[in-house]
Amino acid sequence: MSDFKAPFPAEAATDDHVLATWLATVAGERLLEVRATSGLEGRELKDAGDKAAHDLLMELVAQHRPDDAVLSEEALETAEDKTARLSASRVWIIDPLDGTREFSEVPREDWAVHVALWQDGDLVAGAVAQPALGETFNTGTPLVVPPSTSDRIRIAVSRSRPPAFVEALAKELDAELVPMGSAGVKVLSVARDISDAYVHAGGQYEWDSAAPVVVARAAGLFTSRVDGSELKYNQEDVYLPDLIVCRPELAERIVAFVKEHGTGV
């Protein structure tokens, strides 16, 4: 294991916010190392990054929270694993590399590491690292969302496949679409005043949104399913296909539009 630029903080032994932040940060350091020194490209670089970050996070959670369960995108969950996770009171929900395509397109910055903690029914802590920016956004020191600096509403969408219903929503709200990679980056763009909303219904899993959602909630943003219902995590079926993250003042209009028109998926 490489020496970390972010040494283990003593507070992380007992503070889950601090631990989540450190975990996401050091996994991001590992990914930057893979990107810079592996000599790999394309699919090989994506796979190497996924594996390196996953292996590191699994090792560190086992070391520092040995009694907790883990749900990671890169782990093949057995029936025994699922039973243990569903009966656990604490589960780390991890996406070691969100935005593999962007990670492989050096020097793109819109990829992330997601680390969230679910405890007794809800998300309670988390962090989203954007390693290429040198930033880790977290629930311990929540973002303060500034007033919007845009005259028009901005909706974050996928670079490659913005859903048609979001284009219709943008027309309804007189909004502009802002393409970017990584679900975590899109969610955090709302808190960072790069966008005002992220509305997705194209299919995701719990690890795609858990960490971004808990960080967004800590910043005071609205989060829900596209029908306005609660986002639920650590479920038997970890498919969680849709979500809304937006400035609170936009929530009613967005939910009403989706309820009336649907998503077409």
C-alpha cells in the first residue's frame, strides 16, 4: 500500500464523517496514482482504477470498522453477503470509481469516489471525492449552497444520454442543460452552483447516489425519487433507478412535472 498524502486522522477512529472523508480521499489518491503511472488506456485503465480503489476501500473499512457490512459496486454479493447486510445496523455503501469513462479520458475532472454510511434505516454520513479537483465534499463540513448565479435554471445531465423527459422538463422550466459525467459530480454540481437541479430516471443503483445524496442533504438540498417519494437504501434489491436533487425552491415544480408527464422510461 502506498503512503497516503492524507494521513489517518485520529478523529476517524470514532467519527464516521471524518472516516468517510478520509476513505474517499485516499481512494482518490490511489486512482490518481493509477491514472498517472500505470501506462494503461481505455478499458484497461477503467478496470485497473475500479479494482485498485475497491480493494483499498474494502481493506480500510475492514481495518477501521471491522463490524460493519459493506455494499460496493465492485463486489459480487453472495446470498450470504446479502443476508448479513440486510441484518446489519451499519452498512457502508461504496462506489470506488463513479464515472469510469471520464476517469479514462485524461485529463477530465468529472469522476468521483463515493463513500456513504447507512445506519438503522437511513444515510447518516458520507463523502464524495473529486480527486482531479483535489476536493472531498462531505457531511462533516457541509457545503453552504450559495444563491444561484445564473439567470436561467440549470439542469445537470449525462454527457452521452440525456433523457428525453429532462429535455421536456427544461423546456417547461425555461432551463438550460449542463452536460457532465459521474452521478456524484452531477449531484454535487447543484451544491456548488454549477447547476440547480439533477433529475435522473435512466437507471442507477444504491452506490451511484448514496454518498452524493447524503452530502447534498447535509447542504440543505432537496432529494427524492422522481415521484417525490423517499430514497431508501440498504434494500434487498439495490436497484434505485431514479432521483431528484435540486434547490428546495424548485422541488415542487419538478415533482409536479414528472407526476403529470412521467419519464418515458
